[in-house]
Amino acid sequence: MREHVSVSRLAVSVRKVTPSGRMKETHFNPFWTHFAVDRHDEFGITGMRLTSRNERLEIGAFLNPDDRESFAVAFRQALATVKQRI
């Protein structure tokens, strides 16, 4: 499984590619997008998702705990940066 996540002032894009090569791409308006993290005291981040209005997309499920933590920090910062007014 692979996921490519990009953040710009125009869109948050997530491209998911299965091991068989099947691809699905989802786009969100960054100003309406919320990033949520499920956390367990012992195991750290157990789930991450993007929500926007009626859409919900799980991301990073295949990552190990350390990579989930670093992704969450970087993604949260990127989303906050694009939401800042110029």
C-alpha cells in the first residue's frame, strides 16, 4: 500500500495505491479539512483521518507507530500553514 498526500492552498490531495496498482485519489478543500488523530496511551496513534463536511478518509493505516507520529506532526503543520491568511 502507498499513499501520496499533498497539501496546497487549493487542495489537500490523497492518492492511495494498492499493491495491485489500483489507484484512488481524493481531494479536499484545505479550509474545510479537519485532521483527526486517535491515540492510545500505550500504543500512540492508532488511527488518522481527514474529514470535510460529509467526507471522511482514513490515512496512514499501514504506517508504523513512529512514522504515524512524525506524519501527524508534519501534516498538522502543513495544513495550518496553508490555512494562514496571506
